[in-house]
Amino acid sequence: MEIRTLRAFVEVVRQGGFSRAAKTVFATQSTISKAVKQLEDEIGVPLLDRIGHRSKLTAAGEIVYQRALRILAERDDLIAELGELRGLTRGTLRLGLPPVGSGTLFAPLFAIYRKRYPSIDIRLVEYGSERLEEVLLSGEIELAASLLPVSEEFEWQDIQREPLTVLLPADHALSHRRSVDLLALRELPFILFESGFALNRVILDACHRHGFEPTVVARSSQIDFIVSLAATGMGVAFLPRMIAEQRKHPSVARVPLAERDTDWHIAMIWRRGAYLSHAAKAWLDLVAARGKK
């Protein structure tokens, strides 16, 4: 079983087809098809159910795909570790950050990091926490910022914990309360982030503990747009306190959410047992130093 066939197979799954996978790895579609066929012949079962121009994983394909992700990640770790031992490191920080809170928490750190380590290339991706965990497990990035709790597949380093704030129209009956719980909001429509944002999970899990499913009227990945929607009275929204304070709106009231287990608790995470490059360790040290100030 060769690395190149595993990588071809993984890219077909990621890209949703052979032609896109070929462009990603700078190969011909025929080369990718032959690599996947070679892998299927070696394993002895079909891995993809080909329907027209689309391909869907079979049960065996799902198993091979998950294992292939780990094999490729381990291979990348090995190359990085040997490269640093030989003094051949390229100095690359592969980092994933979520849109919520990154500007406040991490933008100042980037400036410090760049000044201290000008030769390190920063490769940044931005997704919601759930998607970041996926690309972290695949080995595409070394570190990611994500909301706790995370699975046992990850190790983590604490960054910051913030209570949630409810965003209500300024003239709403609940807007003058000192705090509000979810039961008081259960009849109101909710404005949430796009799917893949871990903050949604925190809010929905708390609603389920109270025995209700909220009506979701809108989703967005843009904080300012969510605040503007709340201002129109379309529904209630939720933001970590420090972010809500930075997004003040004259037509929006900010009321603390009085609910257990709903804090926005963010941490840097990485694959358990993974080799971390010097660039990644330097970033973790900088994040840790920030937390001690």
C-alpha cells in the first residue's frame, strides 16, 4: 500500500470527484483513477460507489479513508521531525482559527510572532471549530483554536473562558433584566452561526437540557450581520461577552445569559501524541505567555 495511492484516494473523497482531485495534486485524471483502482485491487473490495461524475464512499471505503488520514498525518509528522533534526526545517506554522473571537485574541499575537520569527511562514485556515477539528485530524494543520470540550483525540492548552451574552432588541421586555436564562427565551426565534460552529452546539445542548428545540430563523458566519439581525427584532442571538462588548449597536441590548455549562471556553488543540514543529511550539509558548499577563 503506497502513500501516493492513499493520497490520491483521500483527495478524491475530499474534492468529491476524480477531476477535482487531479487538479489538487497536479496529476491527470487518468493517473488518479489508476491509483484508486490499484488501491481497491490491493484491498480486494470497492472503496467508492461511482454514480455518474460523483463518487460515494462504501462501508469499506469509509474505514480506509479514516485510516488513510491518520497514515498521511503520521507521514507528515515524520518528515517534519526528521527535517528539523537535519536542520532542514522550512519554518512553517500551519494554524487553524475560527472566525469568532480570532481578531481579538490572536491578531495582536501574530504581530509579535512575526517580529520574533520573521523566517517562519504562517499558513492560516479559517473555519468553524468542528471543521477545524476535521482538518487537524487529517494533518493539514498542526494547531487549531477550538471550543472545549474536545474529544480524547486531542490535547489542548487553555486560552480564555467567557460567559455568553444574549443580544435582544433594545425595546424588548427582557432587555432590562440583569440576566436571562434559556427558559425565558424558549418562545423566541434564535439567530445562530452557520453549521460547523461549536458555539451552536453549546447553545443547543443547553436548550435540550431544558427540554426544548429552539426555532432557528437565521444563520450566518458574520458577527456584524448577526448583531444587525438581532437589532431588527428577527430573533435573539448569542455572543461571548468580550465580543458582544466590541460589537455594540444602538438598537441592541446585551444581557448576560444565566445558564450553566454555556461558557465560551476556547483553547489551542492538536492531535494527541502528534509531533509539534518548533514553529508550533513557539506559537503555544506565545499563547501561554499572553494568558499569564
